[in-house]
Amino acid sequence: MSRRARTTVKVDYVDLISDEDSHDDNEEEWKPPETKPVPSASAAGEKKPSKRPSKPRVPKNESAKRATKAPKAGLKQEKPENKVNVQAGDVKPESTMGGPSVRTKEERKSFTVTKSDKWAQEGPSFAGLTAKKEEEDDNYAFDEPALKKQKTGCQSSVPSKPSQVLVKGELNMNWDLMEVLSTQTCVVRWVCANVVTLLREENTVPFMVRYRKEMINHMDADAVRDVQLVYEELCALGKKTQSVVNSLKKDGILTAELEKNLRSCRSADELDHVYTPFKKGCKVTKVRKAKALGLEAAATALMEAPHTLDLRTWVKPETEGLSSVEEVSTGVLHILAYTIAKDPDTLTYVKTLCENDNVTLHSSVTKTAIKEKEQEKSQPSDKKPAAQKNKKQDVDKFHLYFDFTSTVQRIQPHQTMAINRGESLKILTVKVNIPDRVKKMFAWWCVNNRWKPKTYTREEHQALIKDSVEDSYKRLIVPFLTRMYRTNLTKTAEKESVAMFVRNLRQRLLVCPVRGCAMMGVDPGFRHGCKLAILSPTGQILHTDVVYLHGSRNHREAEKLRHLMIKYSCSRVVIGNGTACRETESFFADLIAKCYFHPLDVSYCITNEAGASIYSVSPEAVKEMPDLDPNLRSAVSIGRRVQDPLAELVKIDPKHIGIGTYQHDVSSGALKAALDGVVQECVSFVGVDINICSETLMRHIAGLNTGRARSIAEWREQNGPFFNREQLKLVKGMGPKSYQQCAGFIRINQTIQRAKCPPPPAMPPKPAAKKVKGKANAAVPTHFNPLDQTCIHPESYDVAQRFLFLIGGSASQIGSEHLKQSVDRKVGSSSIDELSTTVGTTPETLKLIIDGLTQPPGFDIRQDFGQEDFKRGIVSIQDLQVGTVLTGRVENTCLFGAFVDIGVGRSGLIHKSKITLDKLPISQRRRSLALGPGERVEVRVLNVDAQRGRISLDLIRVLH
């Protein structure tokens, strides 16, 4: 009997609807939800260890007995020819020959999938899947046959059918998952199917973007993360819907029509709208009271056979709610109004009316804020407490929105975020205005079309139907539309804010490092002095000190500075942009102008010190610099941010780096997940030398985590440096999937390793006490492999060797001019497509191999990005004139523009209306490469407000 095919499924669900939400007939105005801390993706994705006893190991000679074992109950026994091995992009029949059992390291849960017609039917979530643990595997490689599940190679840009069949019956909803995913992300269906398949197989985003380009249609990392986010939201919606259905079924109130409405919902808001009246703990609404009195039959008769309905027969004088015809009519009205408000066709029609009209959002100042502002004016400023002064400042910040109106289609994301913040501070009040003509058209359509009775209706019954429509619109539909618009606007604004954070962080991390010179980091200050740290070209701490540059002893302190800089040959100074920054800059500028540091040619730059103080007291800083004062650690961090920004900034929580806007108004969980993904992307794409990088930096490599990074550091301490990537397989916790994800982003610098020590003849076995199961007997080579210092993945080493043989080169010539010429001649005589067919790979993989072979050892993609600007003089804001053309560096970008440091102590603003596509290079017009921190730009001064410290700039061009 052949083995069942497996595929990996991993979905992190987020509960989008709180069970504590309440629904009232008198709906209150929508308010922006308070941000609550959300557990990180890693914490949410952890699984508790199974309590089931482990399966006993079966000897090899008993494999035949196990093969003939009867199948479990409920599983259909398949013939060998009906088995498929579901891979990403290809289908291969499983081998039907019995053989020794193969053990694979347990890193993830897998599901046994039988090839059955159930896949084509709509069934419950994960229908036909049975949880099963993977087995252990002693030796693994990328070139093994199809029984290795971790391989996700694809030889075609068009997906095979299993990628789509795989998700056919995943969610038991009344819509197709791939179709909805494709519609919401604007990505073609087959690409969505492949992305979902890769995510289920636990592939990381950097791995997919670099090594699975054909499968994802060359999408960038941001686009892949968008698909991942929407996919997780849809899965969470499906899970929540199933939970709601089970709860209602248990309570005995689930009907076929209600279940259909629930499974037709495509968003959490729609699900909440349908489910809210039936929640446990929800106070009894008017419709539930009417139904409890038995008036649902009367409401049905009003629509189906109004000529037979006589409301007087329902009157019961002794019963509250039925004591008169008016009360009976009111109860029928509530039932019919609720039915209208929950009807999907009705909601679709009213949404269409609103989309075709001008729905506006209006904000105005609250009476409380006006009253407090008047009281502050009447009170003398010298007697005002600090709290009142801060409150006045908060009110003044929102003066643009005291009487603000905009259509929901044209309102900008930063305006939405500002209005939401003002509303949460009780400074603004917000209202969604729906035109009256929408109400008129909706009422006419309901009375004459959708909710028109089937037979003749008396005048009083017709009036009751009309009143029900009006009550439904005013009491239920308008609040629903208000919540929908406010929620959608907030989601869009938060998404744009997070995207801005992502772009800014990527630009900040990819700033080109300044290497090859000693550097002085300065953390400026007044009372406590300026903290200094002199760093070697490799970032080692040479000297630390504290100098007082802004007192009466500044001449003596200048002598100390000159002595230290000449002693350590330090010609670069990095000043943090905190307190006393401009005064410290002026001090150094004066000394440089006097040639005080002769014979050194000293220059300085100002860098963002956001997060340095937080990092200086963190456990990582204490572990790295245990003997230093926290203030001196800040100076070390400031200097290293210019020497190697990526290696230093990954030690700091991304939200403390000082990028983006409204970070406290967006979901902390979504922001953290997005920023952590960008850090992983940047670290992986730059690549790290596994023998010299810190443990903190290793944590952010795709496929690694805190535990695996610690294991690599421990292995490196016990066994010495790594000599090739294959040795990573000996590290505790490094299974096939982890190795596949991280191997391509890890470098082995052979020049440095040969200088340190020659490779040993053989790797000694680990001590028995620390022996890892399945690792000690693994045959791992110990020689250097020149391909390990490139971006070529180990799974493509055979292809790379074939290509080298084809051009007559060798791996020892990587990065040489001779090899580059050989590659250019071969590519010039044959196309990439022809060469890829010859060596048996895809064009994209061959392009990656060519890049890896022709790039010099130690190649850094950050060399194409700008460095920090070092200068020798200072300019003030009073020196600026309208029309002056300057160069500067983008400091931060936000939803309404970009702030540029032009060296005058105040950043100027380029409004987003001045950042047009014709001013950006073609390569930067893509979403992931928009104008961001670190970009050097040429600007023109439009306006200078020295009193308020504001400078308006116009973008001329982006400099390279």
C-alpha cells in the first residue's frame, strides 16, 4: 500500500469579533476602537505539545507488516495509482515500493490528504484532513526524489491544478476562497493559489521572493505580505463563522436561512451585523420581544397574504405588548424592519446607492473643547498649570478639522487618522452624512420591488410596510452604514500608515555602511555633558569619555578632543540629533573651520538617535557591553548606526527607531508583524557572515529564530568557525525546512576563514551528553565551498556547476574578471531561456546564479544606496531665501509628505502634492521603492516661516 500524500497547513487565526460586543436598537455613533496589545505572530503561531504518547519505532523488517495494516475507520482505502504527492507546482506519483522507514525532524504538523472527490465539494473547514506528525529523517538534501516534502521548486510560471485543488474545500463558505482572495488583493488567481501553497509549506517571504519567483509571478515582498494578510483574515473569518454556526446550532436557534446569511458574509463587519442580535448576553432587542410574543407569523402573513391578516385577532388585553392594535402593529413593524435590515440583497442595493452618491464625513469641534478653550483665554498664562497648557496645545493641533467635510472617496488616510485621534481625545465629533435622496430611492425600491406584498394590500397594511422600511433605514441600516464607512476608512488609513512605516524602515536599514575608518560617536547633552565613544573601523570600542563642551571649560575640553582624535586617527564624528545637538554641531564646526584637528581632515554628520536610550538599558546592550555606563552605550550605538546601520538597528524595536506617523493609533500587532517582516527581509537580502555576525542579527534571518540563533552561536563557540553551509545541518534544532529557508541568506567568507585557521580533516563527533538525535551520524563535508559566499541556494549548486562547466570556468574564479567575460560571451551568444533549458533550470534561477557567480566576494547590495552626509560647516534658517536650491537627505516620510534635512537645524516639508511621478526615477516609481529615509534629493525653497520654524520645499529630483 503506498503512502498517502501530505501537504503542510499552518494558519494563524485572529478573532475579529469580540463576544462582548452588544447591539442595541438605538445605535450609538461609531468610535475608533482603542488599540490593544496583540500577541506577536510567533506567539500566536505556537502550538502546545501533543499529550499523545510517541509512536514506537518500527524495525525495518516489520515495514512489510505495517504496509499491509488495515486502514483506520473513516478513511477510504485508495489504490496505489490514485495517490499523488502534492508539491508546489508539480505532481509526481508516489513510489509504491516498500522500503525502510524514513525519519524527518519534527518541525511542523502535516495533514494526510487522500485523493478523493471530497475536494471538489463544499464541506466543513479542512474536510478530509487528519492530523499526523512527521517522522524523523537522518539525512536530507535538496536533490532527493519526490518523497522530500520540503522542496517547493517550480519549473513553470503557470501553476498546476493541485495548487488550486488544495484549497478548494478549505473553508465551508458560500464563496470561493481563491476568487475572493484574488479580488481583494488584485492578484491573479493562480498566483494566489501558489502563494497560499507556499505559505502552508512554511516558506518565508524572503525565500519566496528570491528563490520562487516563477511561482509568485515576480511579486515583491510587500505584495506577498498583502496576500498573506488577506488570506489570514479570510481564514479567520471562516473559522469565526464556523464557531458562530456551531454556537447557534447548540442553542437551537439556527435556521437554514440564517446559516446561509452567515456563510455569505465576506467581512467581519457583515458577520457581526448578522450575528449580533443572537449573541449570548446581548440584551433583549425589540425584535426578540416581538418574536417572543408570537408576532412573527403575523409579519410573515403581512408579506405573503396580507388580505388574510387582521391585526385585531392578535390583541390580548392581558398581555403586555399585545394589549392593543397599536402595540401589535409596533411589534410587527419591528420584526419586518429587522428582516429588511438583515437581507443581503437589500444591503447590497443600499450600498450601491451610497457608492453612486456623495457620502460625506464631517468633523466639528466639541462644545467641551470650546468651553475649555474660552476658560483658558480668560485665565492669565502665568497661572495656568502645565496640564492645561498641554491641553490647549492639543486643541490647537486639530484646528484644521474644527469644521471639516470631505467625501468618503476623497478623504486622505492622514486626515482619517487625525480625525480619529481628535475624536478619541474628545476634541472632535464626527458624523457620516448620507444624502436624503438615498433614503427616498431606497424606500421606493423596497415598497415597490423587494418588499412588495404578493397579494392585494389594504391601505393600513401598506402604511405599516412603509413605516417598517423607514424604521429599518433610520434605526438599523444607517448605523450599519456609518459603522461600515468608519471602519473601512480606519482600516485603509491604518494600512497606509503601516505601509509607510514599512517603506521608511526598509530605507533606514538599507543605508550604505561607512567602513574603513575610525569613528567618534557623540551623544550630546548640557548638564551631564556629551558622551563620547571612539570606535575602530570594525566597530570595536577603543575609548569612552564624557566632555563638557557648553560650559566655561570648553577650551580644555577641545584640547582633550584633539588629543583623542589624533591618538586614534579618528576623522569622522557622528552626532546624535537629541538635546544640545545644534550647539554641539556648532562647536565642532568652529573647530573644523580653524583647522584645529590638523593634520586630520575632520568632518561630521548628524544621525537620528531615536531608540538609543532604550537600547542602552536593554538586556542585549548589558550582555554586549556589561562594564559600560548606559549613557556611554548610547554613544556607542550612535556611532555604530553610521558604521553599519543594519547590524545596529536590528537590536532596537522597530517602533522606537523614529519612523512613520500615528504609530500609537494603529494596531500594535499588525505594525509589529509588518516591521518584523521588513527586518527579516532586509537582513536576509543583504546576507550575513555566519562566523562574525551577532546572535541578535542571526535571529532575523529567514528560517531562524531565537532558539536556532542561540544554537548556532553555541556550536560556533564549541567547534570553531563554519567552513561551509552543510555544517549548519549539525546544529541543534536545524531541520530540513529551517536549513532550506536560511541557507541561501548565510555567507561563509572563505578569505577570513583561511586566514584564521585551516579547515580540519574531519569534524569530531559531539559529546554523548549533547548529542542530537539524527545529527551525529550525518555525513557532512568539511572543505570550503566557494559557492557558500554567494547568494546561490544550495539546492541550485548542481545547476551552478553545470553552468560553470558550460562556460569553461570553475568555482574558484567567482567574482573574477575572467569569469565575468566568459559569462558575458556565453549569454551574448545564447539567450537566457536557451541556457536555462540546457542546464535544466528556470530562467529566473539561472539569472540568480549568474549574479552570484559574477559578483565579487563580500558583495553588499547596500552599496547602491546613499551614505550619511558628512559636512564641515553649518547654515541657519535665517540664511534661507525663497527660490534657493539645496540638496538634502530625506529624514522621514509620512502620509502627507516627506521631511528633508537640509542642514539648518529644522527639517523642511515636501508636501505629497509636490512629489510627482515625473520627478522620481523610473526604478523608484514602484510602491516598495517610494521616496523614503536616506534618499538624497534636490529641493527648492518655497516658503520660510522662521517664527514657527517651518520650511516648505519643492522636490526637483532624486539624486544618486
